Amino acid sequence: MKIAYCGLVCDSCLIHLASFEQDKALQMKMRSEIAEQCNKLYGTSLKAGDINDCDGCRADSGKLFSGCLDCGIRKCAMGKNIENCAFCCDYVCDKLEKHFVLDPDARKRLGEIRSQM
């Protein structure tokens, strides 16, 4: 399972999944739905065309969703050279607390990783 820095599961991320959809009509429908969800959750004004391909936020090269590119959690984790936030000595920080409000399952995932350390 590919876990993002913040605890999201890339393999179930709609942006990541749309990147691999071969049916272009279905891919555009998925991207439209993703844009609507992002706009609702994050107050953005994305359109389907703004949802680009993504290999996951931990990818050093390749395709990366623009929202991940500007993510403060990602920048912090990369700067600390950690696998994900569960390995951070500052866990749980304010950035993660805000993220966990939107994705409580991410807290559970990172908590499970920490408990196995």
C-alpha cells in the first residue's frame, strides 16, 4: 500500500486512479467529480482540466497533482527526509491536525504506523 506523507492512501485516491483510466470519457468524468470535491472541501475553484495525472506525492519525478505540489505537509516531510508524518518527531503538528479534520482515516493510518515503530 502506497501511503502519502499525510496518511492518504494513494492507491485509493481518485486523482491517482484517474491517472490510469484508459477510457478518456470516464477519465474526464472522474476528473470533473474530483474537481467538485476539491472545491467543496478546500474552497478551490478547480475544473476537470485542472486535475492532472499524479504518481503520488512521494514521487521524486514524474507526474504530480498541483495541489500536492504546493502541499505544506509534503514540503515539510520532504525537508525532514522522512517516509511519512508518522516518523516525524513533531507528530501531530498543526498542519496534520487540520488535515485530519478532513480525513480522520489518515490519522488512524499514521497512528498504526507509529504504534509499530
